[in-house]
Amino acid sequence: MRSRFHNIVQQVLLHHWYRGLGRPPVQVRRIFTFLCALALVASTFLVASTTQASYTNVLVNGSFEQGFYHQPECGMVGNGWGCFTNGGAAVYGYYDDQWDRVVADGVHSQLIEINTKGVGAPDHDRYAGIYQTVKVVDWEHYTLSLRGMIRTTNMEGDPWRYRVQVGWSAGPHPKWSAVNNWIDVGWDTYYERTSPGGMLDFSTGLKAEADHITIYIRVWKKWGVPEEEIDINVDAISLTGPAPYAPFWKPSPHKPAEPPVYHKPEAKPYPPPAHPGKPVYPAPEPDVCAGPELVYNGGFEHGFIPTGVGHVGRGWGYFTSGGAANYGYYDEQWQAVVAEGGHGQLIEINTIDIFPADPDRYAGIYQRIGHLHPGATYELSLRGLLRGEGGEEDPYRFEAQWGFNPGYDTDWTRVSNWQGMDLGKIYPRTEPGPLGSYKVRFTAPASEIVLFIRGWMKWGVTNVEMDFNLDTISLRGCGGIGGPVYPYPPYPEPYPSYPYPHKPAPPVIDPIPVCEYVIRPGDTLSEIAQRFGVSVKELMYLNGIHNPNFIFVGQVLTLPGCAAVKPYPPDPCCDHPDPAPAPYAPQTYVVKPGDTFSQICQKFGTDPYALAEINGITNWDLIYVGQVLTIP
């Protein structure tokens, strides 16, 4: 073939030479021969490169290690994937499964669930699945591969009652109901739901009929059997073939934007002590989260407020999903379920005497958190316990979760970053075990967030109770970011404090207009002041508030400007002026072994924030024996 190609080219070139100039010289013929050989080598290389095009996996997040996002109609779905169901009389669920026994690659897999628990007359032929649209090379061949497993609560019956299928459609517009090329993956082995076996494999070839293709993976529950659950785990999904010019997938709009890159400043030592004898504390290590506590009443030792659903810790709001379930909030004082101190928050969801009960019932608490550094790292820690009564001993029936909204958005239904909290096993309601510990770090997206913590009762089963105990909730800055300032200001603006060491003179009793306002969930002191046309300083002074961030739901505020109050009538017995009061001499106290800051405040009946302010104390836990405290 090469000699033939060489001869043809040479004949064409020489023919034109002969016609114009006669027979070419030997040197010219040698140059022509070299050029022909070079062209032949180049053409051979190009043919080989086109027949051996680069092959790659064109799917995104097929191993589900790039995260999940919450789709309201489904649940937690892998980033880059969509979801679908055919509804009807069944319950569907999508989850980020991190149980290592049902994960093929990495630490995550996609769990798809169809169940008929609490459904009176379930429908036949229920489907649930995921899909992804990608850009491909038109008319090229690709290989679709995946691994997975089928688990169920019903190990008896038709061996074909559950199936997993794959399909695909051409073009960038997905529509699972129009797919007509479904292929069964051939997974005939079913495992008991809580005793999984090995992951199964599947692979098939397909031909792209357009420059985009949508891959579908679906679960098929054939029969309408009541009180039955099927769980399908899929992982390591790939579509391998020639790479297109650019990926088609873009990040889901449900996924929060990546935080800006934040460069941590170098940790600097604290300034010298304010007076001799006061200890100097070293700056925190870069990986230590030792900033000031940002959660108020996280240990629930500052009391509770009565609400329409029970007693909620001061400083916290509450929420439920309503529906066919009962909810309760309690001041828990049973020491077996309290981590520290004498109180904890108990959240209860039950379906006692409710039929049919709704699945996916939620109840939780929330709190606004301010003074964060956007882009900095913070650590949330807490202790908790899940207890249950009634129903089957399903280890997945209850779950504890946390999440947040940027800014001051207190709508829990708009949280898109819920994360499960592993607090250990679910204990019997009257036989609790030790409280589990949970700790996680995250990047602050804004200077304010609303922190949400909730319990989740998954199944709509009658006569079941879930008890969720919470205690020692803490949020602190890490690596010196958001860490303690010396001295740490108790509020962001220099609000005037009482003129220590002299007590303020008693106010002149004139007719001044005042009224009362009861703080509701979501209120802030600045918003209340703006609403009534007064200043924050007036509200703080009039109500004895030392920190504008520490107000709580149910607190009664006295407000100027609403209703006139008559002055006190003059004392008929006394028509002479009162003698001038003696100048105020501040009282002092020397810290003794065993003293705590709260005990000293209780002993003298003083406000802890006032005591900390007058003595320059930034951390209530850091007082020392022999320290002289001024008592306001």
C-alpha cells in the first residue's frame, strides 16, 4: 500500500514537472521522495489516533463522593443527579448511605427506598430512580457499568417481585416515562434489610444517537404488598467512551455555592495581663476550636419557656412538620439522659392512637447565631440520644440531623444542607444508654446564620414514640478565627454600661409612656427597637439587658412610647426633701478554692454579665484562687 501511494504521488508530481521543464534533476526527485515518505508517516499516525480516541467516564459523581443535595420531592440525591418516582400509594425515600457494608467505592452510595408501611391499599408497579444527562460524541459506542444491592424486609415470596433496570434516551431533555429500552440488570439475589451481602455488578454497551444522552437507573416494586420495604443501593456508576469537548453537567442550583477562599491570619499572642497577678493564657493552636461560645443556653441550665407544644429552652425557637403525629417539648431532668448539669431538652414525636400516621415527621429547635467571620471554620459539638417505643426494631427508623440557613432566615423548610448526626444506637425509651457525642466543622457562609437541630421519625407506623434528648450544644471558632479577643466585648457596639463603681441614681419619677412586648421566635433586639421607634440603648437600659444577643422567646420587655403611667403620689407625711444618699462603696470578694463564677453570682445576687464586665473577665471558667472581684 505504501509503495502504491508513493508511486501515485511521484507520478502526479513528475507529470507536471515534465510538462513544464522536462526531466527533473536527481536532487529534486530525492526531495519529492522524502516528502512523500513524510506524508505517508503523518497519515498513518492520524489514522491510528482517530481509531484509538481517548476514553473516559463522562458521568459526574458516579461514586457519590462529590456530595449530595436535598430535593424536596425525593430526599438526599447525589450532586449531578436528578430523581423521579411515579407516586401513588407508596412511600419513597432517597438517602446518602454511609454504611460501609452497602458502599462499593469510597464512603458513600445512593440509597433508593420504596415502602408501603402504614399504607392501607398499596399500588402495584411503583418506580423510583435517578438520572443524569451528559454530553457525548454522536454515534460513538459507550459502556454503562454500575454496582448495587437489593435489600428488603420481606424475604419470602416471588423472586421477581423487585427489579433494578437501566435505560437511556437521546437528547438533553430527560423524560423517564418515555424511555422504551429498559434493561434488567439481572440482580436476582435479595438480602435481609439489616444483613446486607456483597455488591453485584452490571455492564452493558450502548450507542449514542445524539450529542447528549440521559442515563436512567430505576427500582421497580411490582406487587402492592402492604407493610413491606425495599432498599436499593447503587454505586460506582460509569459511562465510558470517547470524551466530548466539554462536560454538560453544571452544579445543581440546590447545592449551596462554594465559600470564598479564606486565608487564616497568623495567630498572635494575647496582650499582657491587665494587672499583676492575672494569668496570661497562650493563643490557641491553629487546629484548636477555642473561640468564645456562640450558642446561648446550649446546656439548658438557663431555664425553659412554655410554648404551645411544651417547654423549650430559653434562647431557642422550635418547629414541627405537623401532620398526623403528636409533638412534645420538655425540660428533661432525668439524669440518665442529661449530659451535664440538671437539665436537657427533650423533643418527642409520637403516633399514639393515630391511624393512619404520616411518614417523615420532623420536630426540632433553632437559634440565631451572629458575629461570625465569613469563610472561617467553626466547630459544632453536642451530645444526644435517640430512644424509641413501639414498632419494629429498625435501626434506621429515627434520625438526628442538623443544618443551617445563611443570614437570619428562620424557615427550617428552606434548609438545603441537612446532615445526619451519628449518636449511636436507638435505645428503648425507658432503658437509655450513654449519650452519644457529635462534632463537625463547617465554613461560615455569612456573618450570621440560623442553626437548626431536628429529630426525624421516618415511618408512618401507629403507636410509635421517638424521644430525642439534646444537651451541651456548643459552637466555637477554630484556629484563632472568631477566637477570644482580649478583653472580649460582650456585644458588637460600645453600648453604655452602668457607671461603676457608682450605682446609677434612681430615675426621676415622671409620667413616661411605657408598654410591654413579649419576645417571639425570630425576634432580635434591634428589630424590636426599629419596630417601636426606640433605640437599642433605651431597651437595654430599661430592661437591665447587658448583652443584646442574649434575649429569649417569652421574655417580657418594657418599651417606652405606648401608654402613660401615673407618677407615684407624694407622701403626705413627708414634706421635706430626702437626705442625700451616702456615696456608693463597691463590695469586693476574694475567690476561694472551689468557687465558680456562677456560684459567686448566685451568692451575691448579681447579674453575671455585669460581674464579668466590671472585672474584665472574658471567660467565666477562667477565675483563680486569690483573685479580687468587684461586686456591682
